[in-house]
Amino acid sequence: PAGAAVLQDGDDSAMTCGTWTYYAPGVMDTARRNHGLSVCEDCAGMAATVDQRLLGGRIEVWYAGEWRGVFQVADVGQPGRNRAGLVGEVEAETAWAWGRTAPWWGCYREMQETPR
């Protein structure tokens, strides 16, 4: 797609790419609590993906030419209820720190040593 990232050093990690957006302030933390997840003390923030199996796991997000994170997957989308092309969302505070106020194109990859 237009704006697709060229990964450095031949990185061939399995990843999912598409549209990203962000949750309203406080909503991601509420989702984390509703799913019974503990706070991830060593994570950069929280994210949501469309992949149900990642709930409680950790991902890195490809944004602005580099992998960022690690993010705890605090929420997941429901099949058939996400807008076309949406693959992930971050907390409002993360999006704002990145200067985002509108959807953007990005990727995520699962961290293999993910505690559940």
C-alpha cells in the first residue's frame, strides 16, 4: 500500500499491517481491567488488535520507520464489528505523543516471550 514501511536490516518478522487509530482517554485502561489483566509495568503503553488470541500478550508497533513498544494488548476487536482495514489501536496518550489526531498506516508484530 501507499506509505508502506521498508523494514531495516532485512527484518522478516511476521507482522500485520493496516489502519491504526486510537481509543478515547481512559477507555483502554477500562478495557484492561474488564479483561482482568494486570498493569504491564515494563510496557510503553497499551494497544488493541483485531487478533483475539493476542489479548494479554505483547506487541511492537511499526510507526515512523521504527519498532516502538512494547505494548500490552489490553483489548481485541470483535469479528465482523471492525471497520475494514483496521488492525490496531493505541491509547490516546500514545497517539498524541506521536502527533496523531487522525488514522494512520502501520504494522504490529507479536513478541514471542509474551506473558499471558
